[in-house]
Amino acid sequence: MNKSEFIRAYADNLGVTIKEAEGNFNAFIDTLTACLSRGEYVHISGFATFDLRDKSARDGVNPLTGEKVEIKACKAPVAKFSKAYKEKFN
């Protein structure tokens, strides 16, 4: 399922237009991104937590050429789903 298919299913679930569902979805993503950019930890009870983690610099290998490259340190977004949410699938 891609983004447009998800938004269509989301709109059907809410009983709203695709345009309204897309606006809601984009607002959620934009708000989550803004919170993480400010270094905030986001916890949605019963669903997931979102955070930024520091990744240290490390050595890597270009798979096409075999050349060694240095991968710079960065911050990466991380999502951890709640136990209750994971149990819905088992």
C-alpha cells in the first residue's frame, strides 16, 4: 500500500473526502516532524513512541565498488511500537 492508497482507505474509514483525509495525514506528519526537529519525544499511548537517536560516525563500504567510505554522524528518527499495538498482529 502506498501513500495515496493509504489516504484513500483513511478517507473511507473516516467518511470524509480524500482531500480532507490527505490534509489530516499531512498535518500529522508535519506536526510529528516539527516536534522531532525540536528534539521532543512523542508518545502516542497504545500506538508508538517517536524519538531522534544519535548515530555515531562509522566506516562503510560502497557495495558497487568495494571502496571504503566514512559515514558521518547523524540523527535518525526512530519509531517504537507499543506492546499493545504489536499484540494486535499475533
